Amino acid sequence: MIQRTPIADAFTYVLMVLGFILLIGPFIVILAGASQTLQQINSVPFHFLPQDRFLENASAAWSRANLGTAMTNSLIMACLVTFGKVALSACTAFAIVFFRTPLKHLFFWMVFITLMLPLEVRVVPTYAVAADLFEPFRLLISALTGTEISVEWNLLNSYAGLTLPLIATATGTFLYRQFFMTLPDELAEAARMDGSGPVRFFVDMLMPLSRTNMLALTTIMFVYGWNQYLWPLLMITDPTYKTTMMSLGALLPSENSLPDWNVTLAGSLIIMAPPLIVVAVLQRWFVRGLVATEK
Amino acid sequence: MNKVSKMADIDIRAVRKSYGKTQTLHGVDLCFASGEFVVILGPSGCGKSTLLRMIAGLEEITAGEIAINRRVVNRLEPRERGCAMVFQNYALYPHMTVAQNIGYALKVASVPKVERERRIKETAKVVGLCEYLTRKPAALSGGQRQRVAMARAIIREPKVFLFDEPLSNLDAKLRVTMRAEIRKLHQRLSATSIFVTHDQVEAMTLADKLVVMNKGHVEQVGQPLDIYHRPASVFVASFIGSPAMNLFDTRVEVDTASVRIGAAQVPIDPALAARLRGRDLTIGIRPEQCVVLPDGGRVPAKIDFIEELGSGRVVHAEMGDQTFAAVIGEHVNVRAGDRIGLELPSSQLHFFDRDSGRRIDMEINSSVPQQVAGASTLAIAH
């Protein structure tokens, strides 16, 4: 809006404040509720002011949902997903942008297609593969030679199983590809003239140059990994591998017990904290990495 | 490293380049001696940069051979060829300091840190960058970036320097200074240098040997002055020299031993006239060689407009339907609209065959055009 009249200004501000309340409202409810007593949280109307009972509620939630193990598992999973995804994205984008091979376009489109197949769509076949990694090979070998071999290896109840299917998608590849394409060809050529091979070029040039990109992707991927629910739910049967999103269920008051929503809210606040911290620390680079390329 | 191994001669034999079906270089044969400063000149798209990049190893050679120091390098990686290159947009590493930029090649070659730093300092001194070693390229001016790019090439002590239009991003004044510095540097290092440009002034001033290219062919090879005085083709004649050479399509009139330019006849050598009988010709004369007579001369003309150059003036005149440029001194008193006469000394006329565009010479033993003609028949045959 280019014109600036008092009415237009007022309207804009009303819209902004409404949007802000809409976004921050649930968060205030959590903050307030997590620090109230059982009586306070069940009183009508709801009190929007935080009280002093947060630590008690938090420790109750921690032990009820066994959050110690769950938080550790989620942290490991989110970090592995982040690291794997950033590394894989950088490598695939490097291959797609800087190498001329006859099958380049085929590979590019294969990577592109994975964008249309998020984990939720391919969850059944992915589970089948994770449950029995060698099944396709066994079938192939028995069809070809007639011999049956009994090798079994599955990824159920393991960190590898939790993370690998989430890593193998293309979201980050495109962020990197866009950035690599903005680099002038001469940069790669100058490095070649200076005697640096592809790996060296990747480590010495592309990695430092794509730092903001990498941090932006880290932010997105950490939150993505932390928030995974469906896949861990299918994959994990062993309680020692439970993630926080699965423990959320255990925090809900059951039908015939006390409606202690204060404990539930305190638990969700704890679970919410790590991604919030990551975003808060990295947000400066996050915005820069997505909006502009540093020159 | 001793002096001899620093220099290298370069042989380019029947080199071609195609991208799919389009051929951009049609069989180039060139030979550069050790320590020579070669300038490859041509309009954009003539294949000069492609040729340079093929020598560097950045483009594949479709056919033919390139040999550096008698060793065929077609299959060698750029780093194994002993060439260093200065790029048009400098291609500095933006995240490294000037010192890191200069020393990167040594770092890749695992030169120990102490020696690396010593050589970075030495090289920085050569190009005058000592105070800027800790800066990032973004904090440098165009000329300083250019110097970093040159330092990066020098530090490797290459056998061959390749320059890909390195001055075209600089402003006019800096370009002249850097041109002189490149020439001085060449005299100091005496490595073979190949310099690609589309600027004829750069080409004329820098070159020991000038190569003029057009549309993927080599038009002429020779010393700059030779090429200026004896252009081998209409293209070279029109491309080299500013203002450009005047060119007219005409035929020889044998009875009067003269050529017709506009409404006038200019006499030529009778023997030459006899030889050129019946051929379609293009004749050329440099604007500097035309004499303008304010009070009428052999060729009548009318002045269209005059360009002031300071050191002289360029008269643009019309004779019949032809336009014409002539350079005159300040003392000649003419104005736009004046009727003047032009004197075209027949000894200064250049004769070209109109169909092939090739120069026609009276002397039979003119080696330079013959060499080029050989290359062009090769190209036509393909």
C-alpha cells in the first residue's frame, strides 16, 4: 500500500494486532497454564497470567512421560536428520550443478520427483523396506539362481531406521542448487586452474560460501526432524527409542483421572523448547540464507 | 626452477571445436614461440576465448592437437599444463583474503606454510598489493582486484600466462595503466603470454605477435604493424585501425589503368591493372592516408560532418553515394558542408578480391597471407 492515510494506517495496525494475537494466543495459554495449579487451570474463566507452579508441574510431566529418554532420543534423531540432510543436499546439488554428465537431467528429475513423495505418501513401502532390508535382494537371487538365503536385517527400533527415510528427500537440494547456480562459472574454473580437484573445491570454496544457506537449512531441518510423529510411531515399539512426540500422548490426562492439564501444558512447553532455542539462535542466518545470497 | 623451463612454446594444430552440431572453431593452426606476447584479437563470438580456454584445459578439444613445449596436452588436466589464467571478471574467491587468494594454488600444492607466506609477500610486492593482504576482495577497487588476479597467476611461476579480456571491466584510464603493467610484467617474467581481447588498441600496443580471428577462422597472423599496413583480408582491414579503413567496391578499367571511386577515377599501376582485369574488387585506403584539399582535387566530395579528436580531425565526407572518412591536421581549414577534393595516393591503396575477401598483392613471396590462406582452404574444405 503506497498511500498513507490515518484510516489506512489504523486498519493496517488492527490487522497486525489481530494476527499477532492469533499467533501468540495459544502460546500464552500454554505459558500461563503450565505454571498454574490444578484448581487454577480448571477454573472458569481461564486466567491468562502465569503463576509460580511451573517447576512442580514440569517435574511431574518429566517423570510421567519419561521425558529424559524421549528428549535424548528426539535430540539424537533431529540432529542426525539435520546433519544427514544438509550433507546429502549439499552433495547432490554439487553433483547436479557442477558436473556435466549425459544422465544429468535424468538424475535431476529423479531427485525432483522425491519432492512429490513425502514420507506420509510412501510410508507403507518404506516400512516394508525398513522391516526387511534384504527382501528385494533375496527375491532377486532366488528368482535368478533358485537358492534361498536367509539373511535378515531390519532397521526397526534403531536410530538408523528413525532417520534414514527422512533424510532421503530433495527439499534441501533445491535450496543449495539455487545458491550454487548464482556462483559464476569462473570461480570453479579459477579453482581448477589453481590445481584444486572437485572435492577440494567443494570443501574450500562451496562449504564456506554456502554457510548462511547451511544454517538456514539446519534450522528448517531441525524443526522438521524434531516434529516427526507418524514415522517414529510406526517404527518404534521399544520404549527406550520413544521420541517426545510419541510421549505427548502419555501426558494427556486419561478419562478417569484428574484433569491435570497444567502438567500436560508444562510437558508440551518442555518439548517445544529445543526447536524454539534453535530457531532463536539461528534466525539471523535463517532469514539471510533464504532471502539473499551473500556476495 | 631455472629460466628455460619457465618458458614454453605452443603449437596449435588443426584445432576444431564444436558444440553439438555447431562448429565454433574451424581448424586453427598457430605456433607461438617461447616468451612471445601473443594477442588474439577478434569481435565477440569469433572463437578467441574458446581457443584460449582450450589451451588452458577448461574446454575439451573436439579435434586437432595442442602442444605446450612439444608435449601434447589434449588429455591433461589444467593444473598439469603449467598455465595460469587471469579471468575477465577476476574470479577471486570472495570468502578468502587477498593473501589467501594469492596463495591458494600453493596451498593446494601443499607448499609448506613458511615458504607459502614468503612467496605471497614477494608476489604482492611485484603487483603492489602489500598493504591489502588481509582484505577481502569485496573491499578492493576494480584495479586492485585485477592485481590480485594477476598475483594469483604469477605466484605459480607458470610457463604460460593466459589472459581472457582482463581489462574490459576497468575504466578507460585504469585500462591504460594496467596495460602498461601487464607489458612490464611480461618483460620481467618472460613467460609466454596469450592475451585475448576485442580492443584493437590493446592488441596493437601489447602484441609481439597478433592473431586476428573472425567466425572461428584465423584471418591473419603477424606483427601488429605488418597487419596494420598489409591486412590480409577485407575483414582485417575494416577491423584494425580507427577510424576504420575506407572500402569501396569497384572494378579496374584497363584502358585508363585506373579504378573508379564514386564519380572519380584514381590511376593505378598499369601492370597491376592488367593483372586485375575483369575481377570484382574491393579497394581500401586508410583515413590517415587520404589527403584533403580544400580547393578541389582528383576526387570531388562534400563534407558531411567533422569529428574533433584534439590531435587532429576526422572528416566524414560524401562522394556520390559513398561515404568516406579522412584524418586531417588542425591547420586544414574546412567546415561541414564544404566541397573538397580528395587525393588518394595509389601507393596506399589496398586491393582485395571481392568474392573471397582476400588481399591481392603484387609481390609473390608474401609469406604471411599465404600461411593464412592455407588455413582458410583447410577450413573451407571441411
